[in-house]
Amino acid sequence: MASLSRPGWRLLHVVFCSLMTVSIISVIGFIVTSQMTLKYNVKMPDINLFRYVVDTKKDELSSSQLEGTSTITIETKNVTSTTKSTIRRFQSQMDADDDDVASRLKKEVRVLCWIMTCPANLKYKTVSVKRTWATRCNVVVYISSTTDTSFPTVGLNVSEGRDHLTEKSMQAFKYVYDKHFNDADWFLKADDDTYVILENLRYLLKSHSHEEPVYFGHHFRAQVKQGYHSGGAGYVLSKEALRRLALKGNDTNLCHKSGLDEDVEIGRCMENIGVKIGNSTDALGRTRFHCFYPSMHLSGLYPSWYSRYDTHGGKKKGRESISEHAISFHYITPTEMYYLDFLIYHILPYGISSVDKHLN
Ligand SMILES: *[C@@H]1O[C@H](CO)[C@@H](O)[C@H](O)[C@H]1NC(C)=O
Ligand SMILES: *[C@@H]1O[C@H](CO)[C@@H](O)[C@H](O)[C@H]1NC(C)=O
Ligand SMILES: *[C@@H]1O[C@H](CO)[C@@H](O)[C@H](O)[C@H]1NC(C)=O
Ligand SMILES: *[C@@H]1O[C@H](CO)[C@@H](O)[C@H](O)[C@H]1NC(C)=O
């Protein structure tokens, strides 16, 4: 860079990226001109990083401000070498975890996530998805009925409400096909109360070809001959499945454009366009997609309809039945989103490291 060689001009670019904190934190610091203004853009959700920077550097900070809810800009006029070394030290701690495999998989198994949401949910529910697990998708699209350029959401021409979910889902997949077909290999649909562990999703998918017409999720053996995947647990379509849905989904003999139960209608459509149900059970017979929250799967105190729907007859319960490479849970409140993200990515029992168990 030419500017680097010019005296008085320096560019410092520090990116903090970590999967082990409450979620990804990005700090970009740059020094411009000889006045030495250091500008940090601290991407939330981790308010702790903001406090950390403010607390340790308060003498040097000339101003700090809160921009919206997701970005904090801190400007400091007096950049000392301690500021820089503090940033470096923090960065080296954040980078200490070995995520080589997950980082490589992120490039090899590209997942687009589209999140079903609505205008009323953005501020509380959807933002908790945006700040936690959605940060780990290769591409994220928030589907709503109105366009919000700041969140941002894509507004489709649909009415809100349960009765219009099929319509919304069909249009969303068409939108994703039109705008993002080349940006990913797999296309995940999730609700704004679904929690997804992207690394585990990529682990399952790496054993499958996205050229196969297949989709994965929590399998229900009802309503449709081959069954269908629960909407709330999230389901993921291969590129070929998406292509078929986009090109054949408009044929009303094969797929309903609207209908009461989104997941059933999508499931029926999948069957009619030759998309198969994928097997997501792990090698030890344990489940990876879950249509309820963790404690319900642990206790086994399911609602009565569940045994008729669940592929395993609703008999699986307890921690031995849930894969440690579990992919999703449903009915997660915003508070639990942060809580799960914190426990999964930040807390590690010292002295225990996981062994690759080949669960596919
Ligand atoms: C910059 O900070 C250092 C250490 O905190 C202090 O000694 C120095 O006086 C400051 N310089 C300016 C120009 O404020
Ligand atoms: C939205 O959908 C309605 C009902 O299907 C239709 O009449 C209208 O033309 C659509 N508007 C746009 C902008 O596509
Ligand atoms: C469905 O869409 C495809 C691609 O846009 C088009 O070629 C086909 O004619 C459409 N079929 C129907 C039944 O509308
Ligand atoms: C599903 O996949 C797992 C892991 O590869 C395998 O052990 C199991 O036999 C498969 N189940 C079915 C019904 O194919």
C-alpha cells in the first residue's frame, strides 16, 4: 500500500474475531494521519469488549459513543504503544483457540441462512439471532414482509401471520435462488427462535453432495409419504433441491404456493419434485436437529402429538440421545440465544479437549 510508505501516515488494521465469546466481536482500529486518531468499531454483542477497551484506556479516550445498538465507535486522540499492545494481547488471546478445521469447512461447505421473521420481531427476537449464531453463516438473509434497509430485511409481497407462512417460505426460496444461488452450496431456513450451530451443520453436510436433491432437518413421519422436516428445527436444502424448488415450485400440481402448515407444504413439494429426506442421525443413533428446546429433549416430557410425528417415535430423550455435534434447537428465547451462544462458544472445561469421533 502506497500510503504506508508515506511518512506520517500509517494504517493499522486490527481484526478481532472470535468464536469463543458470546459471539463474534470485531474490532477494527485504524490510525489515520499524524494526528493519530484511533477509531475502533466494536461490533456488538459483546458489551464486555467495549467496557474492556474503555476501562483500560480511559485516559486516552477523547470520546466514545453508542451508535444504534450494534456498533460502538471509540475515538482516541492519543495512541500510545500500550494501546496497541493491549489490542495485540487481546487479539492473541482471542485467537488462541484452534479453529482451523471449522474455518476451512466454512470455505468448503458454504451455507446461506435465511431467517423467517416479521417487522414486530426485529428489535428483540431477530436481533438476538443476528448477534449470535447467524454471524457464522456464509450469507444471511432476513425475510420479512417489509424491507428494512438498516437491519437489513428483505420485504416480500406477503401478509404476516401464521396462515401465510407457506407463501412466505416459497417466495423466500425463490428470492434466495434469484439473488444468491451462486453464493452458497446449502440453503438453511430457520425461524427467529431457532438456534443453529453452524460448525456442526457443516460437519454433517461435508459428507453429502450439494448436487444431490436432498434436504435435512428434524424428520416427521406424517402427512407426507416420505415425511417432512419440522419448520422450527430449521431445515437445509442442497443446491440441487433449491434449484428444483425454484424451477418447479411454481407448478401448482406439484407445490402449493400457500397453505396452513409451511413445513408440511414444503415437505409435500419436496417429495413431488424428487427431493429426498436426508438422514441426520449420527453414527451412534443420536439426533442432531431438534424441534424443541434442549430441556424438553433432555427430560423427554414431550407433547402427546410428538410420538406420532417424530421418526424415532418420540422415544429418544436424555443427553445420550443428543449428538454432541447437535445442529439445532427450537423455541429459544432471545435471552437463551445469548446464553446458549455463551455456553457453547465461550465456556470450556479446562483440561478437556474433544476427540474427533467420526459421527457421520
Ligand atoms: C498521551 O498519553 C500519555 C500516557 O497516558 C501521556 O503521558 C501523554 O501526556 C499524552 N499525550 C497527549 C498529547 O495527551
Ligand atoms: C402483491 O401481491 C398481490 C396479491 O397476490 C398482488 O395483487 C400485487 O400485485 C402484488 N404486488 C407486487 C408489487 O408484486
Ligand atoms: C415456472 O417457472 C419456470 C422458470 O421461471 C418457467 O419456465 C415455467 O414455465 C413456470 N411454470 C409454470 C407452471 O408457471
Ligand atoms: C443415518 O446415518 C448414520 C450416520 O452415518 C448411520 O449410522 C445410520 O445407519 C443412518 N440411518 C439410516 C436409517 O440410514
